Amino acid sequence: QQIEFRIAYLDLDHFKAFNDFYGYSRGDSVILLLATLLQTESRGRFIAHIGGDDFVMVFLDDEWELCLRRVQQLF
């Protein structure tokens, strides 16, 4: 269809160390927090949880940078 899009790959830095120190329960809480935040800020954009602390967002609009900055600030 030749539609222009952008893909953002989101990964939490040092997440394994966080899990090792604070435990998997708190790590799961962080992942759920990020997932909820992405859903709230996505405004209908495609979001996928690849696994662990990795997510993907697909943007069909030009507001990708603004959205990602908002997510980063809120997180």
C-alpha cells in the first residue's frame, strides 16, 4: 500500500539488574506500568509486547516523536 510508517522499539535499560535486586514481582509491576502508559498515550496506534521488557509501537502519523517524548517523561 506504500503507506509511510515508523516503528519504535522500546526497551528498559538495566531491567535484568532491576529484577535481580527488587524481585520479579516488582519487575512485573514496572512492565505493567509501562504497558498501561503506552496504551494511554498510543491513541489507537499499534502496540506490541514482544516479551520481557521489550515493546514496539507503530506510527502512521507524524506525531511519533512527541508521543515518545511524552511516554519517556511520564515514565
